[in-house]
Amino acid sequence: MNMKTLSMNMLALALSLSLCASASAQAPLILDQKTCREMALESSEDIQKAENEIFKSRLDSKVATSAFLPSVDANGSGIYVTPNQSMSGMDLIMKGTYMAGITLTQPLYAGGRIVTGKKMSKIGEEAAGQKMRMTRAEVISDADNAYWTYVSVQEKMRMVEELKAQMDTLLSQVSVSAGAGMATDADLLTVKAKRSEVEYQLQKVAGGVELCRMALCRVVGVPFDTRIVTGDAFLSDVESCLSEDVTSLSVESRPELKLLQAQIDVAKNQVRMTRGEYLPSLAVVGAYMNYGNIKLSSMVDAGNGTYVPYEQKLQKGMCAAMLSLSIPIFHWGEGYNKVRKAKTDVSNAVLDYQKNEKLMTLEARQAETNLRDSRALISCAKDALAQSEENFRVVSNRYSASMCPLSDYLTARFQWHQSKSNLVEAVTQYHISLTDYLRATGHLQ
């Protein structure tokens, strides 16, 4: 009995855990703009690649630092020579001779290439950091675009659903009126046609909501079947959009511009690196070498005119220290032409900087214009919505009093719906334009 009770309890516990896990899996993901950005940055493959580039730049810096330190190399060789070599009545036997050694080299001067290499590695680290900034801005821009687009289509979905409910109510009322002879069949057909149009809009918007939801799922790194609930109010922040001032910002903070400056610095250091290849280099070298299994074989006089075979085996180690100086003298103008080529790269890097700085300034001004236009569009759409609301109120009252035809009532209702949809579009465009402006000026964090 106890075992049966225990088994039932365990089964109930397992079932409860399964239901909890299922409920947790089906829970919607609640997103606001800040959370959307954070999740997009955490899941972005481009961010991970940028982090790898930063790691590589740090490794390059360590490699450049190691050039200041002495290098230790080992070498060895084996020799088998046949036939034996005769010299001064002796045979030199080198069958299985070996040589092994260790060399330590400390560079003292390399034409400035070691110091220049270290400077270039530091520039590489800074450039990798700017690439990370640029990638973060692109990811945030994509996240904001996907987020506000999803928010807007959700708002439109809600508006169309409300319109459909109103059209259903109106269709029911007109059907009753037509049955009582208070409305014509033409009125009934008109309402049915408008209702069918709203149903089509609802189906179309529903498809857009689904596609935008999947696009947002991709950006934030969650499965495509995840339900998403947005936490930001939409039309309630219209006044805050209009109250925010648009200030002109320069493009000096853009990471792309700093990357172009880094290219100039790298090109200048490459000139020094190329020039250093044709300057004297000085190094201290220390070595230890051991050789063995070398034999000398001959016949020697034993003292009474008798010759006996004699063999001597050579095996020895030795140390050496030297100062190595290499001075390039003449290479048919190779170094001169390489330096000129490197200087041309500097000139090209400067031209790229000047060209792209102008393009970025133009892009920033265009983004600023778009932002100002989007604010003006919000104000215009807001006024149009207020006018359509008042017009719909007047027409609705007149229609209730049978003082205007059904067509005027439907026209006023759909104009109000279109005005509200235009305001949704304007607010969406403002948020997207604001993000684009901050990205274009290098202030998107």
C-alpha cells in the first residue's frame, strides 16, 4: 500500500513538473526597446565575430611585444659520408656523424621595425574596438527597426479588429433596418462590401504581424515560434516625440571615421616599416654546439718498424658569442621604390578619409532632415486625426438622427481609421529615424 501511494505521488509530481515546464515554454516573451537591444547584442553573430577580432588584435600585440625579447632556436643534423675521406695518410670516417646546437639571438636594432610593429599592433587594437562600436550600432539599429515595426503592425492589427467589430455591429443594425423596411438593400450591400474589405485588411495585417514577429525573433535570438508581447506604449508617447528637440551633431564620433584615421596611421607606420627593411640591423648571438661520432683511422709506427692500426674518435661541445651586423648597400633602387609605394598608400588613405568624411556628413544631415520631417509628420497626422474624429462625431450624430446617408457615415468612419493609421506610421517612422540619426552621428549606444 505504501509503495503504491509513493508511486502515485511521484507520478503526480512528475505530471505537475511537466505541466509547469509546458506553461513556462508557452509563456510570451515581454519586450521593451531596452530589452530588445540587450537581447539582440547578446545573440548577434556579428558581435561575436567582432569580439573575436578584438581577441586577435590582442594576440597581435603580444606577438609584436615578443619581437623585443631574445629568441632561442635549436637545430640538429646527421651526416653519413661514403666512401671514407683520405687526408695526410689518415681516413676521415663520418658515418653517423651528428651535430646539435642551441642559438640565442637578441636583436639590438632592426631599423625601427620592432618599435613600429608594436605601434601598429596598438593601432590594430584600437581599430578592433571601433569595429565593435560600429557593429553594436548596426545591431541596435536593426533591433530598433524590427521592434518598432512589430509594435506598429500590432497597433494596426488592434485598430482593424476594432473596425471589424464596429462593422459587424453596423451590419447587424442595417440588416434589422432592411428587414423592417427602414434601410434599402443597397445600404445592406454597401455595408457588406465594406465589411469584406475590412476582413481582407485584417487578414493582410495578420500576415504582416506574423512576419514582423518572426523578424523580431531572429533579431533577439529566440525561436521563430516564440510569442512576443511589447511593453512600450505607442500612441501615448506622441507628445514626448514632439517635445524632444533635434540638435545638430557632428560625425567626429562615428567609428567608421575613426577606422579611416586608423588606416592613415597604419599606412604611415608601414612607410617606416618599409624604410626599416633597408637600414642596418644589429643583433647579439650566442650559441652552443655539440658534435660527435667523427673518427680518424690510420696506421702508426709502434716503434720497431711495425705498423699497427690506430683510431681516434672525436666528440666535443663548444660555445660561441658574436655580434651580427647587416648593412644593405645596393639593391638597384628596390628600397627607394618600395618606400615611394608605401607613401602612395598614405596618400590614398588620406583621400579615402576626406571622401568618406564628406559622405558621412551628408548622411548625418540627411538623417537629421528625416528626423525633423518625421516630427512634422507626427504633428500633421495628429491634427488630421483630431479633425477626422470631430468629423466622425458630427456625421455619426447626423446619421443617428437620419440626417445623412449611410455612405457619408462609412466614409467618415474609414477616414478616421486611415487618419489613426497614418499617425501610427508617423510615430513608427520617428522612432526609426531617431535611431538612424544617432547611428549616422556616432552617438548610438
